[in-house]
Amino acid sequence: MLNAIDALFDGQVFHPEQPVTLKANTRVRIIIENLSSEEKESTSFLDTAESLNLDGYSDWSANIDYYLYGEEKENES
């Protein structure tokens, strides 16, 4: 029988987060999968965007309405 439970390890003992329906002295095999977010490496949005190496107009941010909607550019009069 295969059951998955979440538990907290206090440095010495695993403490299940929900009741475990096992008889006392039952032998089990524990496979550990770390659920802590501290082990995961997070990447910022800017790092991800930079890694895409996208080409675009140098005045994109200043003239976004022009590129999206065809409105007049900021530097044109």
C-alpha cells in the first residue's frame, strides 16, 4: 500500500501534518521529497526577460501606443 503524507522534520523526528492510520510498530519506507520553497531557486522577471534576447524598437517604451495602436509617436509633431 502506498500513502503520501506531509510532515515537518524538527531536526530529529518527522511530525506528520495529518493523522496516520498505521498500527504501532508497523515498518514503513520513507522517501523524502523536499517541499520547502527555500530549496527552489527563483528567477526574477527581469532576468527571464533579459535571457530571451528579444529584438525590438529602441523607443518601444516611449512610443508603446504607436506600436500597439498606431497612434502618433511621442517625438513626432
